[in-house]
Amino acid sequence: MNNLSQNTVWQAFKRHKRGRWALNLLLLLFAVALLAPLWSNDKPLWVHYQGKNYFPLVHDYHETVFGGDFATPADYLDPLIRRNITEGGNFAVYPPNPYAADTLNDFDTAPNPDRPSEKHWLGTDDHGRDVLARLVYGFRDSLLFALLLTAVTTAIGVVVGAVQGYFGGKTDLLIQRFLEIWSGLPELYLLIILSSFFNPSLLILLVLLSLFGWVGLSDYVRAEFLKNRQADYVLAAKSMGVGPAAIMWRHILPNSLTPVLAFLPFRISGAVLALTSLDFLGLGVGASQASLGEMLSQGKDNLDAWWIGLPTIAVLTLMLVLLVMIGEGVRLAFDVRARKG
């Protein structure tokens, strides 16, 4: 796409009010989630103690630094440590929500899970962890994971589809037969088997899901390259001695990105659902990692603790609705008939 067509598409997207507002709201929520360590953390942002300044958010300090007894990392929820750093001219600046996603408050006597209160705005889960912190960090990690997975699978799908569509013939035939076999493999069973060999982490899940997530997109790219490889501008480039790689990436690809870009928001939402589903089934990240799927599982196991399941469903629904609305706006922006209308 040239600059003129890019501007036309962007202007068409901005005219779609739902898509534009959904994009703005999602970016705002994502920015708030990325800044979560500054406003939802169990470490003070700044401690002024006995004339010295400390920044626990970027450096770990032993509790002996603040008048504790042991040479272990300071627990800033410890009443002794809190009293030492807030009395006698000392002070500390705490985040508004003084809990991280994995914070366990050993000094909290309330039963778990505990309902919302002034101490925990959305209550605690069955491990005593703050629900609000886990929601924010889970939202952040889910969206980051989805963006990375979409980027990886899109890159692989574009490369494979471009090679198929441009060269055609035996190359296209061999890759197509491989894709038919690869796409016929039982993805869920393979994920279950492979996840049993590795310690669960977002990186491992990213690799495993990337093995299969690119197949569907390659078909659309292949079709676009098959359609455009005989265009006049491609034939002219060939006659001038331009190599296949330059023709594919410099000439054909920019004119074949419409289905890729139109499907991106939907692929992101699909990646969010994939991660959530695996975490819900216990095949995803570890229990200490913030996860919307793990919180849904907790909500299922603790139906009386409505403050676990309902906010998680609300956050997940909002995220998916915003992504679908953005996808609708992108699709209409690329629709020539809609732009003319």
C-alpha cells in the first residue's frame, strides 16, 4: 500500500466511531496495566530512612537496613518494618494498592478468600493474593502474550504463504501437502504432551502455540501472492532483473497485506482466549504467575467468592469486546465499498 492508500484506510478507520473509541480505550487500559508496578506493588516507591534515600522498586534491600533482625529481603508489609520507616522523621511513599500479583501477606489474619474491603479493594483469592493486582497483571500479561504470539505467527504465516504463492509449482505443492498433514495434527493433545516435559511459562506457551498458529494465515497470503505475481508491476520488475526476494517483499507484499491487517485484531483475541483456556485447564503458566484463566478456575472452585469470578469475567469480556470492535473497524476500513459509501 502506498502512502495515499494508507492515509485513506486510516481516515476510514477513524470514521468508524466504535473502532476508534475501542482502540483508544484499549490503549489507555494497556498503558495503565504496563504502569502497574508503579501503583500496584508490595514495595514502596521511595523510602527516606535515617537521612538516606532508598528505592525498593529497583533494588532489593535486607530488612536489617530498616532496623530488622535478619539479613533477608525486607517484607514491607511487616508491621515492624513499616513502623521503622514511617516514624522518627523517616517516611515512605507506597503505591495506592500495596500488593503485587504474587504478594502473600503473612500478617493478614483474615480468612481466604476474603471479600472486598478497604485493605483489598476487590478482595483476595483462595491463596490470600490481592484480586485487583492479579487482574491488572493478568490483563497486562495476556495482552503482551497475545501481541507477541500474533507477531510471531503472522511473520511465519506471511513467509510461508509468500513462498508458496510466488514460486507456485512443486514448491507450492510440497508445502501445501505439508500444511495438510501439519494442520491435521491434534493440537490440544500435543500441547498437553509437550507441556508435561517443560516447566510452564509464557515463553514455553509462546513457542508451543506458535507451532500451529500460523497455518490459517498462510492460506490468505498465498492466495494474494498467487493473484499478484502476474501483475504488470511484477513482470516489469522481473524484466529489469530484480531478484525474487526483492520482488516478494518490496513489490508484492505491500499489496497483499489487506487480509493480514484485517485479521490481526481477531488473531489477538484468539491468542488471549488460547492462553486463558490453557490456564483454566491447568496447562498454562504456573500458579504464581498472574493469569485470567487461573482466576476463572478459582472462581469456579469458589462460587461463593463472587469477587474472584465476576471481575475476571468482566475484564476478559471487555478485552475481547474491544478487540472485536477494533477488528470490525479495521475490516470496514479496508472495504472499498464501505469507504465509498
